[in-house]
Amino acid sequence: MKSQPKAANAASKQISQQIAALGDWRGKSLAKVRALITEAAPDVVEELKWMGTPVWSHNGGICTGETYKSWVKLTFFKGAALKDPAKLFNSGLDGNVRRAIDIRESDEIDAEAFKALIRAAVALNTSRAKKPTKRVRAQSAAA
């Protein structure tokens, strides 16, 4: 795994602290999906944005991990562009861009299907990443 910048390491540490502070099923659920994300995309970058929301990125945002009283929400930035044959997305289905997975206390997530979704999001981000353009030097008439 590539060495992450200090800011990313600090964010990872804060995410771990947030998970521990929850101290209930939500923390366990968030820890489980976090582990699945890093298994599926070992070079993922963890960040904190929007008032401390965990965000996982790889050549662009993959998803956020938010906790609410009765559920954990994983919002995929480009979820509408991803194939979801296992039907993991269960929230935001009418949106043009985002899709989400709401996990409630009694829910079990299909680990392999979830990792496939993460890999698909990474592939989408990678395919859309700006590729370097070739610069062609104009030859001067004097040459």
C-alpha cells in the first residue's frame, strides 16, 4: 500500500476514533464496511469532510459513511453510473448521480457484492481520471 500523506493518516485515525466513540452496532457496521472498502481498494484514501464525515476516495470520491440514530448510510458519489446486480443500493434510487446503501441494525451486507461495487466505483473514477496529454513541439523553420 502506498504511503499516505500525514493528513490522510490523521483522518484515518480520527475515523477510527469516531467508530470507537459510537460504541454500538453502528460503529461495528461502519468498521465492517470500512474493512471491506480497504480490502477491495487497498490504495483507498480516507478523508474527513463536511463536518467530520468519513469519505473514501481513489482518483475521486467513492463514498461517504454517515451514521444516524437508526442506520448507517453509505452514499456513493457516482452510484447511478454503477451496475448493482445484487441490489445493494436501497436509498436515493431516483437520483441522477448518487445512490446510497442504508444499513439498519439487523441488516447483513453481502461482502462480496459490496467489494465488487467498491471496485466498480474505483474503475469508474480511474477511467474518468484526466490522462496526460501529449504535447507536440512545433518545429521551427530555422531548424
